[in-house]
Amino acid sequence: DNICVATGGKSICSGDSGGPLVTLDTYEQIGINSFVSGGGCEGDAPAVLVRVTNFLDWIKENTGLNV
């Protein structure tokens, strides 16, 4: 599953892949920058991120962290 985020005229740029999307209140990472839309950094297209919860089992198994 993906998360689409309205960005107000700024978007994910080339080189931002892998960067986090975090909540402002708890600083919990909920997404990972996935790809740049056709509009690029200045486009009005939403940013598309991968939902972190899809990979929690993999993260736990490979890091030993309790996430």
C-alpha cells in the first residue's frame, strides 16, 4: 500500500528516495519516499510514499528491534 501526500506545490525530488514521512505529534515514521512524480520537485502532483507498516515484520526479523 502507498500513501499519497498533498504537498502544496513542493514534492519529493530526485535523490529523496528512502527519506521518511513522520507524524508531527509523535515523530513516528509512517512512510518512506518511494518515487518522484512526473511533475518533479515543483509539481502539484501528490508525493507517493510506501507505508512502513507493510514491512514491520521484515524490520523486526532483520534488526531484532521491537517496532
